[in-house]
Amino acid sequence: MLFMIPLGLSIGAATRVGNLLGGGHLHDARRAMAVSFGVAATWSLFSGGGLLLLGAHLPRLFTTDGEVTAAVLASLPAVAGFQLFDATQAVGGGLLRAMGRPHAGAVINALGFFAIALPLGYFWGVRQGGGIEALWLSLACGLGLVALGVGAWVTILSRKSLSELQVVAEH
């Protein structure tokens, strides 16, 4: 549920920035990119903070099993930190689509999840016995690298000229 806000923001940012770039308004597009990342960061602080503050009550909404509750509570710090990375990568992916570079987001996601998070999760969580905490931390590591990569790519692209950013429809 917490991802739905960044996903909606990503879609809105892609539409807004794409329209601005298509209309020749580079300065406004850059401002919209910055605002989108700022709103994503604000949401992630709210959602991550909410998980930390209210987290003890969350498992009880779904189960009375003490072992499950303990596992959820042990994982909450990683899940809370995960929020910043998740919001950033979602918005960054939308901005890459707006700039006509969806393939860049796909490559970065594939590397972050399949080359980093999955092997790290298997090694740390399964082979080393780290359990669910290690799996969440592994996923957060991979997602953090995705967020960093997508954010860097957006930053580099946003410095390009309007003609380099505009996507021309092929006939």
C-alpha cells in the first residue's frame, strides 16, 4: 500500500515532464523533476517514519501468531529504510520514461535486483541463516543501488539540451 503513492507520483511526473519537454519548456521540466523527487522524499520520510512509530501495531492487524509478529517487528527498520529507495526509484523510472529512456530504467532495475539483491539475499538470508531480516536488507541494498543509478541517470540527462531530451515520433 505504501508504494501506491510513489507509483502515482511517478505516473504524474512522467506525464508532466514529458509534456513540458514536448512543449519546449526545459526549465519548467527540470523544476518538475526536482519537485517530484522532493515529494517522493517527503512521502518516504512520512511512510518510513510511520512504520517505525506504528510498526508494533501492524502485525496485529493480520495475525496473533507471536513468531510472525516477532519476525515482522525485526524486519521493520529495514522496511522503513526501504521506503526512501522505493519512492526514489519509482519517480526516477517515471522521469526516465518522460525523457524517452525507459530502457535505462529497465537495465538499472535488472542489475540492482538480479545481480545484487537476489544473490545477496540468497547468500546472506539463506546460506548464512540471516532469515527474513537479511532478505529485506538484501532487497534494500539492491533497491538502494537502483535508486542511486536511476537518480544519477536522471540528473545526467536533465543537464542535456532540449533537443537532446525531446523524443521525436517516428513515422
